[in-house]
Amino acid sequence: MATTKALDRQPTKLDYASPTQFKFGINQLPKVEFFTVNANIPGITLGDTVFPTPYKDIPIMGDKLTYESLSITFIVDEYLENYTSLHEWMTAIGFPKDRKQFKDFRANTSNLAQTTQGTSQDIGDVQPSTPANALFSDAYIMILSNKNNPIIEVIFQDIYPTSLGALEYTQTATDVEYMTVTADFSYKIYEINTL
């Protein structure tokens, strides 16, 4: 058995992670990106199974990861431009009135270049016949050092919105607290890259 010296086991970087040192970016929603005040790096779960024995069931590690949703919170601007941009994206995907909503959004509103979803050979290997420019977007969370230098980038591939919080107006507020909304996104995968 190899032995290591106690000094070799000591960390070389002693600064703590700050929850305020980050920048969130999403290609499809630049106005949401600017007002984002909260974002998370989602948790992951590795499933497992149990091997039954007459005495004690033995847990065995699984081989599939489950990713939690990406959640962000953003301040809503006065004209609701950032809220409506996310609302329009969800409405276009779900097209509650007619299919033209989907077509118009893809033709006029998408902020992405024409790309095809599923080009990765690692995951899915699905090749749709139509471009997926408005259906999906890429996003990132840039973790910054205590001097605001980028040190880690978390890249989310093919995200799409799954929920958008409500806007609550009230006449009983005694002080102005600007409205914030939480939105959740699903995605294909995320990767953590050290810069």
C-alpha cells in the first residue's frame, strides 16, 4: 500500500466558494440573462439496485444518472420583456391556440443559428429532420473567483423551459420589493470545465 505524506494531502487553494460570484448566460433569452439573480448547478443522482440474499440485501451501484432541473430566478423588468420572452418560448413549444404559434416562433423569434439537435454521437443519436433552433438553447453558469475572474464554466446542452413562475401584484406592500420569477429548465446533459 502506497503511503502519502501528510503535507501532500493538504489543499493548495484555501479560498471558499462564494454564492454571489457567478454569471448565467442563455443564448435564447438575453434579457433574462441580464437580470438573473439566482442560478443553481443541479444535483445528480446515480441510481442503484439491490442484490437479494437470504441474509442482507446488498446494494449495487447503478449505471444511469438522473439530473435535477436547472432553476434560475430573475428580476422582472418594468415592461415584462424578459418574462414575455420566456413565456413566448414556452407557448411556442406547447402551441395552445394553433400550430402557427410554433412555426412563427421558429421563423421570427429564435436567437440561435440554424442547428440540428442531436448531433452528438455520445447521447441520444437522434437526428430530427427539421432544425431545432428555437426548441432548444445552450446555457452556461460561469463561476468567478473572489477577484471576478472566470475559473469554472458549467455548460448545459439543449435546454428548454419546463416551468415559469407567476407574477404576483399586490396593493398591500409597504415597501417596494421588485418582482422576481423562478423558471425551471430541462436539458440533455451538463459538463463542468475548469478554465
